[in-house]
Amino acid sequence: MPTWQHVLNDDPLPWLLEEATPAVRQLALPQLLDQPEDAPEVRQARAAAMKADPIASILAAEQPEGFWVKPGPGYTPKYRGTVWQLLFLDQLGADGNDARVRAACAYVLGHSQSKSGGVACYEGGLRPDAPPPPSLAIHCLNGNLLRALIGFGWLEDERVQRAIDWEARAITGEGNPRYYRSGTTGPGFQCGSNDGLSCAWGAIKGLLALARIPSERRTPLVERAIEQGAAFLLSADPATAAYPMGWGNSEPSPIWFRLSFPLGFTADLLQNLAVLCELGYAKDARLANAVAWLLSKQDSSGRWRNEMAMSGKTWVDFDRKGAPSKWVTLRACAVLKAVYG
């Protein structure tokens, strides 16, 4: 059986490990070379990453209280508001022990969570100290933030546990969770943003959060939610993204087929592969077409392009649209390592 590096057109590792991009390097060392998180090389790269862009510019824009732009739930302005920075910092591998990252985590937990436990995506007309309404809690935002908070070391926090409980119950329907037409509308990832149909983007984000809970800490409810979520993502060939489509659409969003970094509420085929691999499905034959599609997207140097860079929308540009991307390449290599490793 070929190894993950043998299926590439060329070796991108020297490029990914360049000291000029320490944020990529500090993630590539453990993810692709299996170095421990506390290995000297990893710690050195992580410390350098906190002082370099893109992490440095994001943290430089943070207010001392832990928010960005304005106080409150932090969903707006999109891509520059508070909740977006926390999920971007997580994807960049920021150090959760850094005081500025901890302040952001504490601020989000104190201002962005609805009374139901789920995180809501709207703040129109709210006082800065008012929680967002539970009627607008949705899987994509709750899942993104949960994954970040767990990664930054907040799993034991009672508010994180409440968000986990909301996520799992909203998926399975157990315990009669209340659904709302304007947000999560029913079990199985039904969402008002997808015309009340099950949303695969929301499923991916919710499962990414639950996947980060150590297996020994997952409750039976969480395990059932994971099983149901994985079954939904595997109910269609991931290569086709032929999941329920609302609003009269008959074809999947083209965003599925455009690799990108960072990722917000949307997902691409690679992120679908990533969460399924993380949940133990890396060798599942149902991923074969999506893996073949991913391999077809590499260039002659074994690199992948960022086809949806958020240039000009974030505090700092991560990539140039259409250019080979270390971030997207790292994402792709991590999945291929899981599949072929």
C-alpha cells in the first residue's frame, strides 16, 4: 500500500517546515511528523508563531477586555468580530496559554452563549451585556467555537459543557430540545439557514467540536450524536456533496469544491474528509472518490491552492487567492496521512 507521501506529485514537507512561516511549521511537525506537542522544535515554532503574522496581527487588534471591534456577542462585523477571531486563532494553532487568547475565550463564554447553551449568530439590537437569543443558535457557529474552546483548554468549563450538551441534544433530539424556525429547526442538523433542511456544513462544524472531546470523556449522548452525524455525512458520496439543498437549489454550492483557508460557516470537501478521518473513518471505502478528487487538485509540486482566500476581509491576509497555500496543503496532507498512513 502506498504511503501518503508516495501519492503526491512532489514532497511539500520542506516548504511546510520553513522557519519563515512558524505557524504552519508548529502544526506540521506534530500533524505530519508525529512530533509531541511539547517537543523542543514544536515549542520553539509555537513561540515564534505567536510573534509573527497572521497570529500577531489578529492579537494586536484585540481590546484588553478580550473582544474585537465592539463589545457584545461578537458575530458582527463578519470576519473581524470577536467570535471569528477565536475560530481563526484555533485554526492557526495559537497558544491557548497566551493571556490574550485566554481573555478572548473568557469573553466569548461570557457574551456569546444563549440561555439554551448554544451559541447564536445574531446580535441586532442587543445591549452589549445581553446574551444572544436561543432562537438563533446554530450548529456551525456553536461547533466552530466549541472546537476552539476545547482546543484552547476549556473543556472543563461549565459553559463549555452546556454548549456540548446543546450540540449533542440538538443533533439527536433527545431530552426534547427546543427548536426554532429561525435557527436550528430540528434534529439531524435541520437549520433555518438551509430552508429547514439538514445542513451538511452545520454537521461538519458540530462534529468537529465533538471529535475534539477525548474519547474517554465522551458521554453516551455525545457518542450517539457522533454516530448519527457521521451517518448523515456518509449518506451521500462526500465527493458529490449531494446533501439536502434548500431554497430551490438542485446543485450543491460550488463552495464545496473550492479549497480554502481559513474556514468560517462554510465547508469544503476537504473539511468533510477531515472530520470523518478524525472520527475514525479514514479507511472507509466511501471516502475513496473524495480522496481521489483531493489528489487531483494538487499541482506538480504536491501543493494545493487557496481558491477562496478572504483577502481584505480579515485583520490580516492569510493567503493570496489562487496561489499555492501552505495552509491548504497542510490540511490536505493531514487527511492523506490519515488515509494512507
